[in-house]
Amino acid sequence: MKRFVLDASVALAWLLEDPVPPYALYVKRSLRTLRPLVPALWALEVANALAVGERRGNLTADQIVRSMSLVEQLLGETIEIISPGVTFRQVLKTARSFRLTAYDALYLETSRSESVPLATLDHALRAAAPRAGVELLS
């Protein structure tokens, strides 16, 4: 099964946006035939976005419960958490080179080290991917 790196921005669109952006829907449909890979950071990013959404009054406790159930299902059945062979130094170098957060640099470096496409809605990360030699999932 073909693999790709799934940035948290796409999964968060599934959970938080209405309507869900077309690209995020495309990636979600692709889960039938493609295997998403994520660094362990992914689950923390999703949890943080849910916590912030609730704290800001944008999400109810029920929405959090539903979102967490979906995330747990995806982690149990679909998403593969990996430990990419990427060093702290490489992540920092990539973040500095492409003016990304270290988090986004980790997704970019994970795609590069695994030689797989990247699925993201993050504009800066989408712009950096081709410059870094990383294919975007399309």
C-alpha cells in the first residue's frame, strides 16, 4: 500500500472545519487505498488544537469527545505513527532554511526521509515542499 505523511492540518480540517476543504476531503477518501504516516508529534498537535478550540469557546465538550473518538479510531486502524530517522539538527536546519516552525519542518523531513508525498493544508509547508524536493499528495 502506498504511504504518505499526513500533516495535522488536514486531520484538523476533518474535525473542525465546516465545510471541510476539498483537499482535506480528497485526502480522507484516499485513506481507503493509501497509508498515512505521522510522527508522534501529530497526536499532540491534534490534542492541542482541540484544547485551544474548547478554551476559546469554539468547541463544546461533545465536539471534543466526538473528535477524540475519530482520532483514536484513525490511530488504531489507519494511521501509522513512525519515528523518522531525522535529527534535531536537521529539523532545525530545515525550519531555518524554509522559514517553517520546527513542527512543520519535522513533517517535511519525515516525508523526505521516508521518500513519500506529504498531505498538508499549511500554506508555508505547501510552498516549501517542492523546494525541498518533497512531492505533495495530489
